[in-house]
Amino acid sequence: MIALLLRDLKLAFRAGGGFGLGLAFFLIVTVMVPFAVGPQSSLLATIAAGVLWLGALLACLLSLDRLLALDWEDGSLDLLATAPLPLEAVVTVKALAHWLTTGLPLVLVAPILGVLLNLPAPGFFWLVISLLVGTPALSVIGTFGAALTVGLKRGGLLLSLLVLPLYVPTLIFGAEVARRGALGMETQTPLLMLAGITAATIALLPFASAAVLRINLR
Amino acid sequence: MIPDLGKYTDTVLTSYAASIVLLAALIVFSVLRGRKVRAEMEKVEQRMTRNG
Amino acid sequence: MSIAAKANALWEYANPRKFLATSERVLPFFWITSMFCIALGLVWGFFFTPDDYKQGSTVKIIYLHVPAALMAINCWLMMLVTSLIWLVRRHHVSALAARAAAPIGIVMTLIALVTGAIWGQPMWGTWWAWDPRLTSFLILFLFYLGYVALWEAIEDPDTAADLTSVLCLVGSVFAILSRYAVNFWNQGLHQGASVLRAGAVTGTDTEEKVSNIFFYPLLVCIIGFVLLFVALVLYRTGTEIRARRIKALLARERVGG
Amino acid sequence: MTLTVTDLTITRGGVPVLEGLNFALETGRALILRGPNGIGKTTLLRTLAGLQPPLVGTIKGAEDQIAYASHSDGLKPTLTVTENLAFWASVFGTDSIQPALDAFALNELADRHAGNLSAGQKRRLGLARMLVTGRSIWMLDEPTVSLDKDAVQMFADAVRAHLAEGGSALIATHIDLGLDGDILDVGANKAKSGPLDDFDGGFL
């Protein structure tokens, strides 16, 4: 399992691995927002938490179609499926690698982009916390979507169509934590719900992803 | 004929029109596709029976 | 006949040929009764019920809005059950029934949304409000779209049936989660009297009880929509079975059978 | 471990392609799979490797014994030859990749990125992967595609060494590898289709 994780990380960091693409996308989307809604700092402060969450979510979504498709095309998935590793472990490791290369960097740069959007001071802590708790769920759900569409040519658009509705609860609770935190309100309930969703998806969804992958490998 | 719907005439009538159009479209498309597929199946079955 | 034998007899309809023969026999009954019930309920509701003291004549929209909304949800439940049957017992008819039902669910959701928006305009002064129930239906609509898109995208019929079934199961869980999340996110500015007396109809809200004058035609409409749904599912499943057989025959021709 | 196949019917895209397959693959033996294109050799190998379920019939002795090599080699172009092999070695829980490098003359290429290899070199690397799996039954699908004469010889030697160690191999190929093996021609097992009006179950 560790070998697979290390290989995926190595591939992400080598040339053409796509590391940083998600980050750059996140940066650009955030920078574009003031151009679209106007530069008033009070308005930006109100929407900052939501915009950053949405930007992070889209950046995650962007990198999903590479998650399993590359291994599918070069036959690695066939070989992994006949290896002693259970497919449930394979998809979990894939999701973890995706989070480490996409989700975690987003969490780290989000506060910097928060400054650009005039996020209120108490919001920074809650923004980082909510992204830290919520982005793993995005990676795991995304892996399920990638497993569903892995056998399809040009599955990218369909992947977004399938995954976005599944992202709704995570987005609602995650953005709610950040928004309430920025306003200095109580954040415990949505944070617990967010943590619950993340824990439940990590525990259960890999089984669905592996089942779907087995069907696609047939 | 039509009862007095007061100031909401447009609202009620658009709702009914929109719903009935949608339902009718669903039924019509279902039946059209059903007929097409049925005819095609018979064609393919006949062709395959003829060719063994 | 014992219960087990009855259950076995039920599974016989999983045989495509038997399903086609039986559905062809019962379909006229469902078409006619559903049309009769819907016509009766709508005419009764439209012409022979008084206006609501608060909402005026807009209350007449309830005869379309509530049945459509109920069927939108019931349709997804039916797809969930047939998907499970396919995954467990591998009956092709079951998977094809789920596929046949999805577009009906889309249309029902659309009717509920459109009538809701048109109704909302005079009541709330806006076409669209991010009311929890409306929002939930919008999300349900997205789930239906994804489900249908996945069916359309996959070439191999059995793979498509398997993948969409799993999507239906996972989607159901997330749809329920979304429902709770949406409730939490916007604690229902417009709930209660102004829109959804559906809660009152189904008896969850005793204070807001819709009086019998409105209730009976509504009930007739709901029955009519259920019958129409059954008729459409039976008919469309028949179509899907034939389409599946065409595909199988052509595949066989290619192999050179 | 003997691989025993009894009364196997396999499907491709829901359509049966081969039926009534019966054979046994004993340790130390090679079995050459023959048959015209499109008959279902790849499907058979995938079924035996456990990637897809058979329609009817049983496969005994295959569980966790099979190393499968498909048309594609599962190589990552941005990893070096050593890294590619070492990855598969650790996935399969074996440690040494040196014998594999030796057997397919990959030592000089060890630090090259797999993306910079020629087609034949990639194929050699893909076949070297079989050695690091430590599995006893090899299943190879057209292994000699894009290999030159020397490389084919290397491959035949590797298979021979594997058989000598008590392994076995099932190879779909049209080239005579000079192996001491039996030939299994599946052409006779082409699935016959049932009557047209059979409407049940699998729609066929």
C-alpha cells in the first residue's frame, strides 16, 4: 500500500504529473471573483468564505479525471486488480494520494487567498479547519466518481455531472463552518456534521468505489 | 365556462398548461419510441430468422 | 398458495417474455383508469372547489404540484428498489425498469419545480426562493440527470445496469444527506401555510389540515398520477426490453451466430 | 499447484464466445493458446486471471497464483526502469528485482525513464515484471509483439527457467517459442448460439 502511495506521489511531482494545476486554478478563480462582483471590501468579506470553499471544490473536481484514468489506460489497473492488494485498499490509497497532492495544498494556500478577499480575521482559523476536515471527503467522493466513469472516453464532463450533486452536503456544511466562523458565530454543529460526513465517506465509500471499479474492469 | 380565478388567472392557467404539456410530451415521446423500437425488433428478428 | 410460492410466482415476471405478455394485458386498464382519475381530479379541483381564503385561486395548483412532487420521490424509491433487485438477483427486467422510470422522475420533478415556481411568484413575490423543499427538489433533479446521463454514456448494457444501480444506491444516501444539509442551511423561511400543505395532506401537520373540500379531489389526482406512473413504467420497460433484445441480437449477428 | 478448468463458458459484452472448455495446467508445463483472431483468447485469459466472472464452469487453483500480462504493460513513463520494477515487486511482496533485470538485459537501461524506451524495450520491461511477481502461473497475452529475435529468445529462456522452477505458463501466441508445451486450440470451442426465440435471462 505504501509503495502505491509513494509511486502516486512521485508521479504527481514529476514532469507532467499535474501537481500544482489545482492550486493554480484555485488562485485564478479566486482572483477573478472581485472582477465579477466588484471591489467593495464589505461585499468581498461577506462572500469570501463561500467563494474560497467553492474554489477549492472546483479545483478538486478538476483533477479527478486523471485520478484513475491514467492507470486505466496503461493497464496498471488490470495488474493491480490481480495483485494481492484488495481493490478497496487501492482506491483508498488513490484518494489519499489525491488529497495529499490536491486537497492539502489548497488548505494551505486558502488563508493567503482569504487576505485577497478581505476575509474577516476570525474566519481564517475556521476556514482552514473546515477545509482540513472537509477536503478528504471531496477526494473520497471524487474517487467514487472517477471509478464510475473510468472506462469512458471523454468521461470528464459526465464525471462532473455525477460528482457535483454528491458534493452538495459537504459544501453546505463546510462553507457554513467557514461563514459562521467569519461572523464569530457558533460553529460546533456544522463542524460535527462535516466531520461526520468525512468519516462516513472514508469508511464506506471505498467499498462502493472498488465494486464499481471491478465492474468496469470486466 | 372557466371559473372566476380572480387576479391569479394567469398563474393558475400557466401552471395547468405547463404541467399538462410536460405530461403529454412524456407520454407522446414514450409511445413514439416504443413503436419505433417494437418495429425495429421485429425487423431484426425477421432478418435473423431468415439468415438462420 | 403459501407465501413462499406466491413470492416465487412473483419472480416469474422477471422473465422478459412473461413480463411483456402480462404488461400488454394489463396496460389498457392502467392507461384508462389513470386518464380517468387525472381528468376527474383536475376537473373536480379546477371547476368545483372554492378558492382558499388566504391564497385565492392559486390553491388549485395543488392538484398538480403535490401529486407530481410525491411521484418524483416515489419514482426514485422505485428505482432504488429495482436497482437492489438487479444487484442481488440479476433480473434484467428489474434494471431496465429502473432505466425506464428515470425520465418519468425527471418530468415529475420538473412539473413540481415549475408549478412551485409559478405558484411562488404571487405568493412570495419571486419566481424562485431557496426554500429547503424547492432546493431539495432541484438537487433531486440533478441526481436524476446524472443517473440518466450515466445510462446513456455506457455501451455495454450489463455494465451500465451495474454502474447505474450502484450510483442509485450511493445517490440515495447523498440525497437524504443533502435534504438534511439544506434544512440546516436555510431553516425554511417559506415553510408551512404559504406553500406546502402536502405535509398537512399526509397528516403530519394537524393544525394546517387541508379541509376535505380540497382533499378529495387531491386524493383522486394522486391516485391518477400513481396509475399513470405505473402505466408509463410498464410501457417504457417493455420498450427497454425490446431495445435490449435488439442489442443482443445485433451483438450475436456480429459474433456470427 | 495445478490449474484446472472445468466446463467453462466465457462471455464478452454479454455474449458467450467460448464454451465447454476443459483443460488442466500442471506445474512445470506450458500451454500454448491458439485460435483465430477474435475467438476470445484475451477474454479467456482475463477470466482465468479473475478480472471477469465466467458464465458457467469452474476454475480451480487460480486464486492468488496468477501473474497476468495483458497487451499493455502498465508502465509509468516518468518512472525509471528500476522504479517501475521495484514498485511491482513491493506490491507483490517480493524484494529482489536484479534477476528480472538480468533475464531481460535491462541493466544498462536501469536508470532510463520508461517513457524514453523503444517499444521492444518497453515490452521487455513489461515481461520482466512477471519475474518480480513471484507468482507461479504466468498468463501472457501475445507477449512477443514488437520483440526482436534476441528478445524472443530471452523471453523463451525466462519461461523455460520459470517452468524448471516448478512454475507453469499459459501463453496466447502464434510464434513458435521452441518451448516443450502442449497446444490448446480453442477454435473448436466457439460458442454455439441458442434458438432465436429464447427470450429469457441473458437475452440470448
